[in-house]
Amino acid sequence: MQYAVPAGDLIEVVNEISRNSGVQIVYDIELLRGKRAAAVSGAMTVAQALDRALVGSDLHWTRVSPATISIGPKASRATPKKDESDASASTERKADELRDVKELEDVVVVGSRLGSSPVESAMPIKVITRDDIDRSGASSIAQMLSYLPEVPINNGYDSQITGQTSIADGGNTNSSTVQMRGMPRGTTLILINGRRAGDSAAFSASGIFDLSTIPLALVERIEVLPAGASAVYGGDALAGVINIVLRKDGSGVELRVRHDSADGYDANNASILWGKAWSKGGFNVAATWSKNGGLWNDERSLTADMDYRRFGGRDLRATYGSPTNIYSLEGCPPSEWACVVPLSERGNLPGLNSPVASVPEGSSGDGLRPSDFLETQGQINKVNLRRNIRSADTRYGINFDGRLALGDSVEAFTELTYTKAKVPAYQVPLSSFFPGEGGKHALLDAGNPKNPFGVDVGIDFQYKDTGIYTSFSSEHKRGLFGLRGKFGSFDWEASGWQARDTSRTDGPIQFNMEKVYAAISDPNSGFNPLVADGSAPASKDVLESLVGGGRKNSMFSKTSGINAFVRGPVMKLPTGNVTALLGIESQTFSIDFDTDDPFRLIRNVHGSSNNHAVFAEARVPVLPSRTGQGGELLAVSGALRRETSDRFSGDSMTRTVGVEFRPFDKLMLRSTYSTAFKPIITHNALENPYQLSGYYLSDPKTGGSYYVDVLMTGGAPEDLRPETSSTITMGIVYRPSEEWFFSLTNWNLKFEDQIRQIDMNSFLQNEEYYSERIIRNPGTGLIEMIDARAVNISLKETAGVDIAMDGWFDTVIGSFNPSITATYTYRFNQQLTREAPETSDLGRYNSAGWAPRWKVVPRISWDYEDSLRAMIVGRYVSKYLDTTPFISGDHIGEYQKLGGFWMVDLNLDLSLARFSKESEIMSNSRISIGSTNLFNRLPDFCNSCGFPGYDSSQYDIMGRSVYAEFRMNF
């Protein structure tokens, strides 16, 4: 590696060495403040560069992995220890592991605010570093998380499954989230720099943060706790916590340009990072831009044709005609538009030998005669619904991070983030609302001059090219200001932050079918439903007059919070110092939601909810460490949090208890018990209750049928309890040497009191469980009111084992870093209602939640003198059962096996300094090329998965993608 770093501030010199070499260098900034470094110039290894920079500083560097080096004092140099790592997620190392060594102040680790490193924690923490991100080839946070064995391969949102990310029928906002251990979406808490990210406006009705809001280029590392833990960070951490740490490692300028390409899809990204550090503070500014193409379902062979009978499934094509289908109504009862008489029982269309025919291709729709339909009689056109697998979009982002010493013991810090996403206009198709083929039809009456048959006929149709467009955009703004400092042996911090998220949909959601039917009935409307020459059925002005509501959907969410804590040693025991933390936190969640969507019962939601919490943590050394041992023989840690909210009555107390036992210096046994909760989401709590009058029901208690009032949705019922979870982990960590690490963790996650809507029959058949929800007249015994809003009903319990192995060894041809992580799930039980029996969805597809038995992620990386790197990583999902049998073909009644596949990714990273040591640009530049899903493993057909036709949680329909990235530092 060629270096040309002038003498100067040691922090700047170390950061420059890190940037040039691509090796992560971890240090306590206080140890380097005010120190000077000699010039580092010439061709040398990163080790030689650090040796030269640290001369006379009383500091020493330690290599703790091929991609990580730590700097610490010579006098307190500890034996480095290797922490957990998965296939692409190595754990962050720190310079000193002894209990009396000061922790890194700027490292926030999920699971604790005590400043403990993952090595010291009883929690099974995983950290994805910037180096892991660069080597993975991932282009988004969601994709990066898919390399964890606890997370499914494709954890993005599919608009056809969730119904919450679609712009209109078939549109997609490219939003993404994360699921852990098969738990429902929204049960993993997302943090940004250790503070709650808040709800994304587009998901305000679901309480979910959209991971695509934060570009991957802005991320320094991702910390993952795959266990429920609300005692530290509050509600929503039912299945785990993910902390996204934004970049603050800049010194100078870093430029990145990247291009991705797959079959029918391409994406371009650019980012720039500028940072500077000095003895009194520092700042970083990072900006990103991306422009991504779109991918339609008809660009993949599996989803291009929704007639899945070729795989043994159903024909899921819509019977909207394209061109229009025409149906006989002979034999149908009188009706303006409906006929439920099967086609086989109807008379033929006049002049034809069939009750159905389709408009001939190329027809203008005018002057048609029955004889024109002779070639299409008996033909029913069906339509493959066209939808975006990924919509084209443009995204921007900027993040600022700054810190400034206000004295010897106080520092001010701030964070500002802004991101924007724009999805270009999506064309809204026009379809007849009721499909035909023996069902309901739009009516084309006998007197309409467009009607070629002279009698009333039914029609169904779809026109994709309507010239009516809708678009989606979102903005995310986040700001934070805080102070931190020291008094005596204690650290303190106080901060306030606010996140604002806005989403807008501009344009109609759909056409108003009453207006469309009226236009069909009016021969002077200018609407011709029989056009088949590729043109629209009416002029743009006419079509615009037929659109429905939803021209302006505006969604706004805001999360504001303040917190403060103090931590430090509270007493000294013969076994060591007891470290404790005490803090307070207050958060406000605000919602402004307005929509004209005619399918929503509640179209306007405004207001806010408040949470207040007091929390405490402590770590107690029970048995002291032996001579030369890096940690206590036995230590106990714990956390408590008492939280109140106007989204539930009373208060919630959550707790975490952890035990660490080190019988030998190279062996640690650990165990944790933690609880978590999630109240009803703010959006639902703030809805005005919606009451439906005149609901007709059959009363099983009296045997009669009559009309009652029903409270359908809105607000928080008084008996509704927060969702809760409890997690138990027991594990072993073994480090036989500096180079190798092994761990085994058994975990059990129990999720109870899931908040769900249930059908009316469940209320009535189980009145003993819902007696407070069913109000009867004390005199007559008849039902007067039913509160049918959400209830607590279900149980999900899953258990398994996480396995990890990581190591490295040096050879004459470079350093090799093999690793493997895996999750083996041996239990996934669900109970839909309290009285229902438990069922197992282990290895069985279930859209409500399930888990494969195995997900395995092996990896091997190679590093040659910091100039050439390579990595290959695999992802394996074991076989699981499609729970809907084949209903056609040769295997009717049989259940197919899904999964059992590998996906392989490859990355090569090259320093351009090897080509020109004289060029400053070349010597500070690197290029990466690679491929995700190298062997183009495409999805298998899934009969249980509905319209998509494949399991979008485990399979990636994008297929093979290749990428190239250029990075330059100056």
C-alpha cells in the first residue's frame, strides 16, 4: 500500500491510514487527542504505517481480525479476544478487555447502555461493520441483514402481501422492513445511533420503520440483538433490536460510485463523505444519491403468467377481458349489472354458438357485427395482473454529525439527517370492478350503438394505458442535540431528538366504478368499452372525470424524545467495581393521516400519544478474575424499565437479567432472561371509534337473528393489554486462541397477547371470554352492542440454537478468514386463540409466521497485503412444506417441498495503488466487483403464496445481479 500522509494530528493520521488501507481501526478518541504523529510516506503495510505513526505516543496497536485493528495504551495492553461473527457480520473488537480499562465512548451497543462490549455482555450481540458491508456487495440495509441466519433472505416489503406499500393496484414504494426468527413484522425495534427511529409515515398504521429510508452508504455499522429486550430501549423490542450507527469516521474526503445490474434492472449510486477531527472535536458530512430502475413481474418467467396450473396450482389470472369479453344474459334474472347464472346454463349470444366471445384484436370498437365474433366465440380473455416487483425510484440523503468540547469535561454533539425518495408516476389501470365468467358484469344495454348484438349483454375489461397517473414520495428528517461529560468517575449524557417522516401519494387510487358504469350506459359519454386497437376507451378528459377518490393521500408521523442518564462505578467490592446506570426518558408520537381512500373505514387520524420511562442497569462482579484473566470469573447484570403510556392502562415493567461465568480465560458460559412489550400502535389508539349501526347477526345464545350496533375499529379498548414477549438464552463462547472463536447459543422466544382483529363469529361463539365486549339488555337478554375491536388472543413460541465459528490464519499468500453461522430452529408453535390447540409451523409455510429448520451462512475471505481481497459467501435455507396441495396436474393432493437451496455471492476488492504508486489518485483508490446470487437461483412456485406465486420472504426473484464500485480517498 502506498501512503503519503503528512505529519500532524494523530487522530487525522490514524484515520487516513484506516481509509487508505480499508482496515477498520478502533480507538478511544481521548487517548489520541492532542498527540502528534510523524509523516507516513512510501510503500508499506498497514502494520508498518501504524508503527511509524504511533512512535513516541505510548500507544500500541493490536490486530484483532484481518479487517480490524485496535489502539490502546502500551501499559494496559490486554490479550485480544475475538467476538462473534456471522457470514458477513464480524463483531466489533476493542483494544482493552480488562474491567478497569475505560470503554470507548462513541460505541453504542444494543442490549445495554453501560458501555459494555459484546465480549463482556451476556447478550448474544452481533455487529455488522463497514468492512462487512463493503465486502458483502449489499446495496441496502435490508439486504445486508439478510446475511444473518436469524433473518429471512428477502425481508423487504411485498406490496401484494402487505397491502400497505402499494401506490395503487400494482404500485410499489420499495419499502423494506425486517423480521427476526419468523416473528411478525413490527416486532423488531429499530434504533438510529442508539435512539428510536420512530414510525415511517407510510407505515403509521402498522408501527413500522421503513429501512429503505436510510441509504446503506450512510451506515458505519449495524448492531443486532436477536432477542426481545425492552428494559433498555422501551417497547416494540419483542423479537429483537437493530441499531443503525451512521457514519462518523471521516477524515478528509471519501468518494464512492457504484453501478448494479440484473436482468431487466439497473441501479446507480454515488456518495461522498467529508470529515475532520481535531483535539477539541470533529465533524462529518455524508451525502448519497441513487437512481434505480424498475422491474415488473412480467419480466420474470415465473410471475409473467399467473396461470399457475402449469405448476399444479390455480389459474390466478383475472377475468377482466383484454380485449373485452362479452357475455350473454339470456336466462339471467332481471338486474342492472349482475348475473350469477353459470355460462353453461345461459343462451348463446345472437348469431353465435356460444354464450361468450371476446372483441377481435385491432377493433376500433365501432360498427361491430355478430359475424365479427365468429373466430373469438367461446373465448374468455384473462389478464395477468401487472405489478412492480421494484418500482423505479430516485433517492437522496445527507447526514451531518458534529461534536465540540465545551471544556475539559463537557462535550456537545449533534446529528442531522435528511433523506428523500421519489417514485415516478405509476399508470393506474381501468378494470371492470366485477369479473365475469358466470359472475357479475358491467351492463351494455341493447340500445347502445356500440352493442353489436342488439340485446343486453354483460362485459368485463381492463385497459392498462389510461394516461391516469399517481406517484409516491417520502421525506425523513431527523435532528438531535445533546451534551455529555464526566464528573469524577461518572459519565453523564442528556439529549433530545425528533424524527419527522412524511409520505404523499399524488393521483387517483382507482376509478370510480359507479361513474364508469354510468358512462357505459350513456351512448353520448364518449366511453367505448369495446376498443381493442391499443388505444384508451375514452379521451383523457373523459377518463379523468371517472376517477375515484384518493388524489391526495397525506401521511405524517413525528417521534420526539428526550433522555438523560448517568453511569459509573457505584461501589467497590472485593471482586471489583459495581457499575450502574440510572436514566429517564420521555417520548411523544404524533400522527397526521388524511386520505380519500374509499376502502378505509377511518380516513382521518390526528393526535399524539406519550410514553414516560425510568430505567436502571447494573453489572455486579460476583467472583473476581484470576491472575491474567480478562474478565470476572462470575458476573451478573440486569436492567429494569418502568414505562407508562396513554396507549395502555397502568404501567409496564420489563427486565433483563444476565449471567457471565468464565471458568477458564478462554471459555465463557452465559445466560439471559429478558422481557419486552409493545402497546397498541399510536395510529390505532388515536382513531376515532367507528360504529356500524344495523349489523345483522344470529345470536347463538337466544337462537334469534336481529340487528345490533357494532364498534368496528378505532381507539384502545380498556381491556386491551400490550403485546409481550420473553426470551431465554443459554450459551457458550470458546476462544482457544487469538485467531479462533466458537459459540453456541440456545434460545427460546415466547410471544403472547398479540393484538389482532377476530371475526364476529369468534366473539359470539366464545362469549364467556369476551363478556365485557358483548353488551346485552338486562331485561330481554338481547345484544345491544358489540365492541368488536382488536383483542389479545394468540401465542407464538419458537426455540432453536445459533451456531457460530470464526477465525483467521496467515499464509505466504495472504490472510484467510473462514467463518460459518447457522440457526437451527426446533420449535415454532402458534395458538390462534386462547382456547385453540397449539399447532406447529416449523418448516411449514404460513403467511402469519413460520420458520425453516435451518439457515446456514458460510463465508471465507482472503486478504493479500491490503491490496487484494476476495470473499465468497453462501446462504442456505433448508426444505420446508408448501401447505396448500397441488390442485391440478399429475400430483393432485400432494404437498410440495420448497427451500433446500443455496445462494452464493462473490466479491473482489482491489487497491489501484499496485498499478501506479506514483499517482496520488490511484494510490488512494480501490475498486470492488462482484455478484449476488451468482448462480441465478430463482424462486420455486409456491401454491400457498397467492398472486406472487413464490415465497417472497425466502426467495429473491431479482436473480443474479452484478456490481462494480469505485472508492477514492483524498
